Amino acid sequence: MSDSNPYGELMLLSGTGNRELSERIAHEIDLPLAPMDITRFADGEFDVKIHESVRGHDVFLIQPTCPPVSDNLIQLFVTLDALRRASAARITAVIPYYGYERKEKKSAPRDPISAKLMANIIELAGASRVIAVDLHAEAIQGFFDIPVDALTATKILARRVRERHGNSVVVVSPDTGGALRARTLGRILDAPIAIIDKRRPRDDAVEVVHVVGDVAGMHAVIVDDLISTGGTLVSASEALMSKGAIGVDVIVTHGLLTPGALGRLHEAPIEEICITDTIPLNEEARARDNHPKLRVLSVAPLIAEAIVRVHEGRSVSELFR
Ligand code: R5P
């Protein structure tokens, strides 16, 4: 890396949110993660010690805010604060999964807009920029007053669909909020799209009201940003099969996979569930033998390329042309 860079030398740091992904990114860039310890005081509070000078460096801190969400968020905040106080020239928060993103608007009176609150704190703590992957809603970019590079894993996941089915599929969004995502994948694959009208009678229950579009006689590929309980995908796959689809695959960026989700998905009429490594697999998912449907693709090359481009002041959007 050139010393003439206005933000100094590139430096990578990682919280404990997804250490394996951080190491894969570091390997792609061919630059080791800078030494740092995150410890806890006796009462559970976090402390951070960065063991190398960051003064005048272009620092990228990799930390998804996945479960344990509160711990990972606090780690992100205190490490950003440490970097800012240690005079890093520029600090990019690389947040492969942005926690609290589903609360991006008020759905009922007296609701918080937690995704905006997180953005406020990330900026206040010291981030100069953010790199994120497949934000739940594009509007979240505007919650920040600093630059946000919103990456997408759609192309990586689309490659897998092509490998399995060519372009003879119908791309399905499991709710109206994901229509744009389905349209993008449909365009990449040159495939038609369908949209499911989903309702949530309760936070933990999902009900399919309509399938808009033709799926009969076709292989359906459901595209979504995240799997939490799996309820959305179970209902969507059942609805698609009842409308005459000949099979269902699922591609999803963030595999939150809360306890019980994989069991539920295993029972559903789904042939393959393809996720990425933005979030580390939980123990249930690591016992992969029990989940032959699950396939994990890495976003490390994508994030590594974005980091290098940001550092070198080159276009990131070119990555998605
Ligand atoms: C909803 O808007 C999201 O895009 C996901 O469809 C949803 O959060 C998935 O949650 P679950 O797996 O619990 O149904």
C-alpha cells in the first residue's frame, strides 16, 4: 500500500463478532489483522486494548452486530472510540450484518426507530465511513451523515442459482418489502419475478395472503435479506408449492438462524438454503450433517475488494456493474 495515501496505511482490526470472516478478509487482502484484545471487567463491561499505533492510519474495523447483539454493538462503539482517541486518520466501520436494521421505521405509535439510533451512536463513537452488506432497507444509508458503501451479496448468490438451474426459475420475494431485491436478482438471471403478500398477525407468526405472479410448473427461488426464525420461508415455500411450483430454493444473505430455525426449514418443502458468512454459524448450524440443505458462500472477497477500493479512492459501485 502506498504511503502517499492521504489517510495513511491500510490497517485491519476485528472485534469478536465474526472473527472467521475477519480472518478470511485479511487473507484476501494479504494483510494481517492488527493485534487487539477485547476483555471484560469483572462486572461484564468490555475493555479494548489496541497493541499497535493507529495514528495517521486508514483503519477498517470489522464487526457485524449479530447475536450476541448488545455485546457486539458495545464492542463496536468502544473500539471506534478508542480508534478516534488514538488519532486514526480515517475509521471505517465494516459491519457485514447491521443489527436492529429491521426497526427502520415506526410501524405503530410509540415505536422506536432503532436502526437510526444505532447509526447515530456509530457516528458519535467515531466512524468516518461505513461498509455494510445487504441492509434491510436502502433508506438506512440515509440514517448516516457519513458515506455508506452498501454492498450486496446478490451476485454471489445468483451464481449458485445459475449453477443449479440456469435461468429457468421464477424469483420470489417473500414479502412486498423485498420486491426490489427480487427485481435485481430477476434482472441478473433474466428470470420473471413473483411477490408474496405476507402478514404478521404476531411478531413470531407469519401468514401468506396472496402470491402475486405465476409460479406453476417453475422452480422458485426465494430471495431474502435474512433468516431469523425461518417462519417467513416456511410459509412462503408452502404457499409456492400449493400454487404449483415444482421446487423451491432459498438464497439469503444473513443467516441469523435463531434456535429452532434450521429444524423448521428442514421440514419445509425447500431443496437448498444458500446463505453467506456475514454472521458466524451457530452451533446448531455447524452440525452441518444434520442440515444437508444448508450451503454457505463467503462474502470475504467482496468485502476485501471494497476495503481496498475505499482505501485507494476507487469506485465501489463498479463492483456491481
Ligand atoms: C422481513 O422483512 C425480513 O426481510 C425477513 O423476511 C424476516 O425478518 C425473516 O424473519 P423470520 O425468519 O423470523 O420469518
